Amino acid sequence: MQLKDSLFIIRIDKLHGIMCFVLVLSLVLQGFLEQQKIFGQPIWMWIIALFLPFLFRYTNFILNLNNPSLKYMYIYLFILCSSLALFNLFNLQDIRRALTLLAGLAVATIIFYGFRKNITSFIKLIIFLFIIQSVFSIIQFFFDLQFFDGFQRGIDECDITKFDCIRIVSDKGSSGTFGYPVPYGYFIATFIPILYPHILPVFQATSSKSIKSNFLMLLIIIGSLLSMQRGAILTSLTSVIFLNIFLLKPRFNLITLPLMTLIPFIIFKYISDDKILFSFNLLIDRWNDQLYWFATEEYSSHMYMLNLFSKFGSLGIFFIIGFYLTLIRLLMKHRKFNNTTLPKGVIFGSILSIISYQLNALFHNNGHFMLDVVGFISLGYFFALTYFIFENKDDSFNS
């Protein structure tokens, strides 16, 4: 009887894992699936609904967590998302925002439960998604194909008197499979710091397998740069530099840090004559824009935190910022636990991921609590990571 129950649980977990893969894939393929809606709702919303039979499992799992800090952190997110969704429901025009908040909470819960015992599977999934993004990014950039409705890198400006057309390419980068470059940039800013501690050992190896892996990593780097999302590239690059300082010996950093800093600037200069990677003047202009939006108290297209303030007020933004700070504190608290199954730096990479996301969002309008459902994938990963570290800690080493 117990054997049958064990086999049943294993089969359920495998089914849940496959469904997790389909869910994450549907979220990052938004460009292709934008027009494919059922009763006006996107495909990923209906896929989330397929997880309803697991609701009892999720509830039982959360209530029986052995890690009090992790349990309270999840409850914090649950109450925060539910309260903000309820606040949005008072305005009928904000039903979409309410649904996306609840959907984001569901995504975080599903990822948390689905990958709590196998962090490596999650990392492999994200690498696979990055490869897909990069392939489409490179094709779209160099061949300027219109994969998605409403977005194309260039336009044809024609002179009907001369029957001549000139191709004018805008400064927009590639969009990967997201349909637009900005969410692709959020994806880069979030997951590069998470992936780097896992892929660094591959760069340091010299086997034929590592050579193939290095090629795939190079593909990911090129695809990410072609997004031309300056904020995401700079924040993820800075995160990687900090991780190198933390993980590598000083003699390696003397070579790697200058190269890692210069190469993106050189490549960016090569792929765009009219859009540089970083400029102090541009930074000052963007900052002045933020001051203007603060002064006018209007909705901004370039600042996530200000949009949160205009939508939820001082009290709402207080608890949202409190959530991010508490999440960082939770991750830092679990640095003291030794876990030999995970590479060094996974906690530090996760903390840098949160910071990178916030810095990128500082000059963009979306975020976890403003329509960015994809971002909740990383929140689910942070929960799963802390669970895995706590449950598999080496007590003899820590004592």
C-alpha cells in the first residue's frame, strides 16, 4: 500500500514538473502567444488554472514548512499580493492588475513547490529559455524579421515619385520571444546573476563538453547584448563583476574583469552607431525626468517605484519595499548554511538578482507588482532555493 502511494506521489511530481515547464515556456513566449487568447485571457492564465487541483498540496506544504523564516516570507507575499489585488478591484478598470497580481502569486507558488527539491532542473530550464531567446534575438536583429504584431526593428520609408524605398532601422534592439525588448531586458537583469554561479565552473573547465557549453554561453551573451536594453545589460554586467570578485582569485580578476567590462561596450558600439551603452549625460537626463514625475505626481513610463507610489500610495510602497528588504534578509540568513550540492555564490547571485531587477526597473514602468508576471518566476526560485538549502544543509559542518 505504501509502495503504491509512493509511486503515485512520484507520478504526480513528474506531472507537476512537466506542467511547470509548459507554464514557464508560455510566459516567455508572450510575443508569439499575444494574439492567441481564450475568452479574452492569455494562454498562460489558463495554464495557471490547470494547477488548481494542486491547491491542497500547496496549502499543506506551506503550512508544514520546517523553516519559520521561509514560511513567514511566503505569507508576507501572499498577504501583500492579495491586499494589492483587493485594492485594485475597487476600480473596475484595474481588474487586469488584480488578476495579474494573483497570477504572479500563483506562479511564485508553483515554482516554489515544483523546484524545491531540484534547483539544478530550474537552472537548466532557464538556460534552455535563454538559448531560445538568443536564437530569436540574433535572427531578428540581423535579418529584421517581424516576428510579432506591432514590433519590428525597422520600417520602409518609400518615395512614391521615385519608386524607391529606404530601410530605416530604429534604435530598438531585439525582443527575443517576448514581443518587445523591455521585458526581455527584465529577463536578462533578473536571471544572469542567478545563472552565473552555476555556469562559472563550466568556463573554468577544459573538457570538450565545456567547449560546447562555452559556445552556448557565448550565444546567450550575444543575444542579450542585441536586446540593446542598456539598464539590464549594465546591471547584469555589474552583478557578474561582483560575483567574480567574490568567487575568483585576484590573479584571475586582473584579466577577466577588464575584459568583461570592455567587451560589452565594444560590441555595443559595433551593433549601434546611434545608441551607446552608457552615458553620464543620458543618466542625468533620465534622473531629471524622474524628478519631474515626482514633482507632478503623474504616471511615469520610466520608473517602477514611482508608479507603485501613484497607484498604492505611501502605505503600499512601504510594504512593497519591505518585502524586497525582507527577502534579501532571508537569503542572507541562509548563507550560514553549508550545502555541498550547490555551487558557491548562489545566495550572493540571488541577492544581486533582486538588486539588478530593481535598478533596471528604476528607469522602466513595470515590476513584480505592476503587471510583470514573469518576474514572479524568480521569486518562486528564491523560495525554492532557501528551502533546498535549509532542508539539505550540512549540520556537521555548520556546528
